[in-house]
Amino acid sequence: MAFASVYPHYIAKAERKGRTRQEVHEIIHWLTGYDEHALQCQLASKADFETFFAQAPLLNPNVSKITGVICGYRVEQIEDPLMRKIRYLDKLVDELAKGRAMEKILRK
């Protein structure tokens, strides 16, 4: 599945709850290490999730602090590394949409 096809859903979910595109980008930057230009290149190339995460400059070392349930699964117990990374992103966007403070979302 292409990251670019899911990305608009992340934005829509956040904006429906009064959050911004920039906040979603901040989450993506924090999680993957992409800067804005690199993120736009990934979107333009319509990279799939495997490529998106494989080419990520640096997965944040604090990802192990992302815990909880998303889509009925505990993110910390997902065995497939790619699916776990996708669910990390889903969980962070979900926390944003639920109104959680950015400091807490970014595990500061």
C-alpha cells in the first residue's frame, strides 16, 4: 500500500478534530527523521510503506515508548517490524486526533 494513499486520511483525521497538517508533519518528522523536503519527495514518488520506512533517515530511538492499542492490537506486541512501524504512525496520529498535547505525543 502506498504511503501517499494513506497520508490524506491522516491529515483528514487530524483536521476533523481541529488539529493541523503541520502537526501531522511534525509527528512524521519525529518518527522517521524525514525533513519536509524528503517527506514531500516520498509523497510525490508514491512510495509504499515498506520503502517509506526503509528510506527513513532515522527511526526515533524513543519509539519503544509508544504503547497502547490501535486497531485492536497492542503496538508493542506486533511482531512484523514493518507493521509495527505503520501502527506507531497510526497511534501517534490517533493521539493527535484525540487532543493529546504534542509534548506527550512526541514522548518528551
